[in-house]
Amino acid sequence: MPNDITKKDLVDWSSACLVFLSGAMTGHYAAVGMNLIQWTGALAAILGSVTIAVAVRVWPTKSATANAKD
């Protein structure tokens, strides 16, 4: 079936949701007011979630690396 949800799809969408949620929470708390320490933590959270999102998209799958060794 072409509409099956794979583990890769789940990881891709989960990482995208993580980026959205960290950005949304940062925006909310920025509107309320944050000090420099909180801004630093928010920036680290956003950069971390973007790093995860990029990593899961560019990391080769096990089947691709297994076929390349043959």
C-alpha cells in the first residue's frame, strides 16, 4: 500500500513538529518577556531542534548503507 506510514516518515514529521514547537514556545515567551539567559536557552533549543531535523533527513538509512557495501 502506498499510504503506509514508515519509520522514516514518523521521524521526519516528529522532527518537524519539534522545530515548530520550539519556535512557537520561544515566540510565546518572547512576547511575555525574556531576559538574556532565557534568550540564550531559547536559541539553543531552536538550533538543537533544527540540527535534529537536518540530521534525520541527511543521515543515510541502514538499507542504503547495507546495499552500498555489497
